[in-house]
Amino acid sequence: MSYSAFNASNPLSYVWSGNLAQAQQVPSFRWMILTLVNTPILAIFFNVIWQKIAPRKGSDPPLVFHWLPIIGSAIWYGNDPINFFQTCQERYGNVFTFILLGRKVTVALSPKGSNFVLGGKSIAFNAEGAYTHLTTPVFGKDVLYDCPNEVFMQQKKFVKFGLTTEKFRAYVGMIEDEVDEYMKKDPSFRTYQDNDINEWGSFDAIRGMAEITILTASRTLQGPEVRGSLNKTFSQLYADLDGGFTPLNFLFANLPLESYRKRDRAQKKMSDFYVDIITRRKHNPDGDHHYDMIASLLDQKYRNGDKLKDHEIAHLLIALLMGGQHTSSATLAWAMLHLASRPDVADALYNEQVKRFGNPDRSLRPMSYEDLRQLPILDSVIRETLRVHPPIHSIMRQVREDVPVPATLAAPSKDGIYVVPKDTYVLASPLISQVDSRIWKDGAQWQPSRWNDADGVAAQALHAYTDEAGEKIDYGFGVVSKGTESPYQPFGAGKHRCIGEQFAYLQIGTIIATVIRRLELRLPNPVPEHNYHTLILMPKDPKSIHYRRRKIE
């Protein structure tokens, strides 16, 4: 039978050949449009099929199902990491892997998960590999995550030498003075500035606390030259540099964007600014600089006898300013919002000061470092704020070798224990443990009173974090508590635990105490939710706090 005869006797073949001829007449641009429309659909289809049929090792942790190839679970994780973690924990257990923009990230939840990640050896779980692409363009070369770990540990020790009790005693008065001056001059506190007005004013929690934080940090740690240079030019440099400290920069170190170019220009200018100060200090070593971090770093030497280079000191100072400002200002903003929503707690905080600092005329004397350590309500407010709103919700490490998951963290599968493979990432989220209702009663609620129970969960968690039942370790910057299995880890744990923890408590405590002794606070709206689109956990809008001058009866 001929082909023509076959077509004539086969209607289906005739229809097919007719459709083919018609398709050949479709303009090419329409094919392009159809291709553009169908390619993502096909990619999603094949991604779903591949997750179902692809061979997987029995030792691989469960993989979170995702519709989009490469993107994976990035949208869900980025928009609401807490919901993402808790949902996956219910579905897969404490250990699971998800795709984050092409990266495989294995999550380890619960206190044991934090211990697995944060207490792991640096040769296996490497912090530099996880963070250098974010921190190096902002802080600068040859410090922190841009140098060998052994050098990094020495640099942490140098900074720790600059955070002494003697200096803390001097800092309290400086911080109190800076808060007073800010409230006397900033337009947001205009109703406070007029003694005859008893009306309510308002200030933005983030803006107000961010500005106070950078003023107090520069006055204490950074030195008089830096504090005297906090003008519009410096503020713009800081803002441009801060623009490089975002989740986008964490995932992509360099993109052809203006924000990246501004970041790089600001980093160079700010580094030169610090180097100039250091040079002038060297030419005039007899100035009144003994209390600040520049003076301390100029005196330090590496184990090989070399002194810190000028650019290393400059970059460490940038890191101290940026890192401390972000975390402390976020904690302060959250604390002020909660105190404004709970006048009973704010009043108890004020009365605690009256009892400790009160004069016969009801005025309050200046605070001292020793006094601040004897204010249990203030301590509870700070700790509870850090529990519910830790600055960072996820802590990551790059995996440098295959690492087995302990059976105490995740029950072995039918094929044996799980193994986190080399060249992927691991992630711990202390926040999940800090709000876990199975550990903390009403874990998501801000209740400072929980820290007053000497036998309660909070006290036990704090003991494990600060004392570790006597378990101390020296990572190279002094003996510290390991604290990696506590359900309370607001400053991280292990060898990369924040060494500025004690200064942060001092700074945050002094600022809260100074504000509360001068102002009554009220919150016209509920306490805001977390904004997960920022690298540090900040509150969403509205975040305006109402205030008025506190009456002294």
C-alpha cells in the first residue's frame, strides 16, 4: 500500500499529517512564546518526578519536597523560617535536608541538633566556608572569616582583652550620658524635651534604638575620634556598608548591582578612616585613649611575635561596630516594644531602680557597673527578649568531610545512621529550641517572670549555657562555657560564640534602665511579628512606641 493510500484509508493519520502541516505554518515567535511558557512547567514536572524516582543513598537525611528546581524551599524558608522548621520537624524529625538556591542544607533541630552543629569540630563543620562571602566584603580582608581559624581565634582573644571589668565600669556612665543627650536633642523626643508638656509623643523603635546603639558603641568601644565623626557623611558610609549585610549578600557575594558597588566603596572609605586614626594614635601615643578598643588592639601581638597590621585593626573595628550595632539595636527595639505593651513589667523595672538608686527626694542617682548586676527584673527582661527574639534564627556551617549523625539526634533509618555528605551545609536554629512549647511553658509568649524561678526550665537552661555543669573549654581565646546543648543560646555557642556577650548585656541593660527611669511607655498596637527578610530578626511595622515624661511623685 502506498503512503497516500495509507493516509486515505487511515483517518487518524490524515488528521495527524494535517496538524503537522498546520504547525509548520505557525510563526517562529509563537513557538518561542510557547517554549518560554512550557519550559518552566516542564522543569517543575521533571523536578517532581526526579524526586520520586531518583536513587538516593539510605544514609541521606530525608529531603524536603519542593516544586521548584534550584530554588527549592528558599521561598518558604525565607518568608517564614520558623513555620518551615516546625512543619518539617513534624514531618521528617529533627534532621532533614532542603534545597536553598542550589545548595543542599541539612538542618539539625533541638538542643542536641545545636550541639551537633555548633559543637562539631571545625575541620568537619567550617564557619569560614559558610560566612566569608557575606562578611569579608563588609568587614574587610584578613580578619574573622577571611583568615585561618587559628588566626581568627587569636583575634577573638585580642578583642576579649579589650573588654575588661575596669573598662565596663567606665562605660556605664558614658552610655547613660549618650542616651540622655540623644533624648534631649532628637526631634522624636520633643515632648520629653519640654518640661511643661505632659503629652504623649512617639518614636520609631528601630530607628531610635539603632541610633542610640551606634552612639553608645562608638563612645565606648571605638574611641573619641570615631564618636566625634558621627556626622551625615559617616552615617551615609555606614548605611551603604550596611546595605551589604542582607540575606541577598549572604547567598551571592558579588552581583552587578549598585548596592554592591556602594558597599565596596563604603568599605574602602571606612577602612581608610580607621587607618588614619590609628596612624595619628601612633604619632601621639599619650592621648586619653586607654579605655577604647583601638588602644587595646594596638598593644596585641600574634603568637609569632607580629603585631596586628593597621588594616587588620581597622577591619576588626568595622566588624565590632557593624556586628554589635545590628544585634544590640534589634534586642533593644524588641525589649522596648514589649515593655510598652506591658506597663506592669515596665513599672516593676522602674520600681526596682527606685529601690536600688533612689535618693530621699525620689530622684535616682547615676548607675554603676556593680549596680546593674544587682537588678534581677532588668536581667529577666533582657534574657526573655533574647529568648523570644534572638538576633539570628539560623547558624550555618560548611561541611568539609562526611559526618555521621548521632543516633541520639535522629533515629537510624532501615539502612543505618544518617550521614551529612561533604561539600554541603549544615544549619542549627537555636530559636526553635528557645520557643519550643515542649521545653518552655507558653514558649512563644514573652514572660520575664519565668527567669525568677530558681528551679525552673529557664534557670536550668541558663546554667547549661553559662556553666555547662563545669564543662569549660579553651578554643584559643580564653576558657569559656561550651553551652552547645542548652535550649537557650542567644549568642551562639561553641568556639564561635559571641565574645561581645558581656558588653552587649551592659550596653542593653544601661540603655533600657536609662529610658525607663525617664519615660512611661505605651504600645498603641500589638507587638509586631518578626520580619524574616532582614538578616537580623527585626520587628515588622507598625513599630511606633508612645511615651511621656515619667512623673516623680
